[in-house]
Amino acid sequence: MLREKRFLLLMPEYVMGGAETQFRYFIEYAKQHGWKLDVIIEHRYKREDALLKQASADRGTVNFYEMDGYGNDKERLVQYITRHILKNTFRIRYRACMIYHAPDLELVPVLRILGVRVAYSERVDAENIIRNPRWKRYMLHCNKVLANSVYAREKLEDITGREVALVRNGKPAVQRFLIKEERTFSRLLVPCRIVAHKNQKMVLRYLETHRGSDIRVIFAGIVESREYQKDLERFIGKHGLQEQVEFHGYVQDMRKEYEAADLIVLPSRAEGTPNVVLEAY
């Protein structure tokens, strides 16, 4: 029996950070060129996503499959992926699977046993791989390893002892904002998801040491770590910063936030190529 050849892409969320934005462009490209692609959304951090519903309704050759939110339950993820591939094994042959979220490297042995080639795309600086011997071992079994920065490529080539492809982030042209004549800095925008390595607390510490200022901080991004969100809220409550801080969550149209902001702050401890920098290009 002739099976349909398709590709598989694993995403922790459809909308989360810069990596997800880049892979949404990839999905749109696949649609436009008729690529046969199945996208599994793991829902590590949330269960509802309006943008995903919209994309699913107009899928073309791209199919979306959603897990029912499992957090970081590795066993449940392995079971879901295995069941999905085996359930469709008589009608679909997955030629390759792309993963980019480092914890998903845990799936590499299962995917290889199931006869699926694996490509791993490193999105930040490879430090997670360097510090985790198990992920490093699994990455060595990937058929292809990609990086989106020269720094990450060098690190991964040291680990793997083989050539790592460099695929830089891409961003469509965006309309240039008008230059503000008034150069006051009272509204600070921090456009990144809420998680410890994004380092939002540094901005709150600045507020705490500049009491009495009229500075207002806007955090725009989904909550990836509820524990870190609570930590930020405790800090805000302890130092009485409630009137100076707003959490806007995920913002679909960032133009309004950028236009309203006096200053964009990126306090992250580590980044690949963040969307805000790509947009500034």
C-alpha cells in the first residue's frame, strides 16, 4: 500500500516567543508551497489559542494536532507522539520530524525507533544542551542539527564533531514607526514571555530603586512560568509598585504597544535573535 509522505513539526505552543513566530512563518511557507506538514502543538503552558484556531480552520496541506496540555510530563508526551505515528502508520510515512524545544530531544530515541528522521534546530545559545548530558546524547542521534547564530553553531559543532547548518532568523518588512519628537521616558515596554531567563525582575528592581518616578512598566508576553510570575507579583506587592506595573499577557498586534512606548527594554540573560531586534532592522 502506498503511504502518503508527510513531515512532522513539534511545537511547545503555537504562540509563545520568538521561535514560535519564526516557525509560524515556516508553516505559512509550507501552506503556500503545498508542503504536506503535520504540526503537533504540545500545549506545555496553555490550552486555548485563538490564533491557532484561525490557522487550523484554513489548513490546506497543513494539519494541526493539539495535545490536552501536559505541562512537562515527558512520559505522556512520548505516549502521545508514539500513538499518533502508529495510529497513522498505514496511511502516512513521516519522512522527517523537526524539533526545536530542547526538552523535546527526549523524543529522539522514540522517533528514530519509529523510523522517522529527526532534525534539531537550536534557537538560543546551546547552553541548555551543554549543561544537560542526556539532551546532548540525544542530539548526537539527530540526523541533522541546525543553529540560528554563529555562536550556537560553533558550540554545537564542538559537541557533535560534525558540520552544523546555519539558518538565520527571518522577518518580513514592517512599517517604520514615526520618530517621537518628545524624548521623555515614562513608559517602558518589556516584550517577552514571563519566565526566569527573560529576567523581568531586573526592571522591577530598577523601579524599586527609583521610587517617586512617573515610570510605568508594561510586560507584554504570555506566562510561561507561573512560579516566576508569582515571584514578580510578590516583589511588586512587597515594594508597593502596583500602580507602576501592568501585565498585558499575549498581545496579537504589538504595533500599538511599540507606538505607545518611550523605551523598549530587553533584560534577557540569553537570546537568539529576538523578534524586536529583527523588527528594528
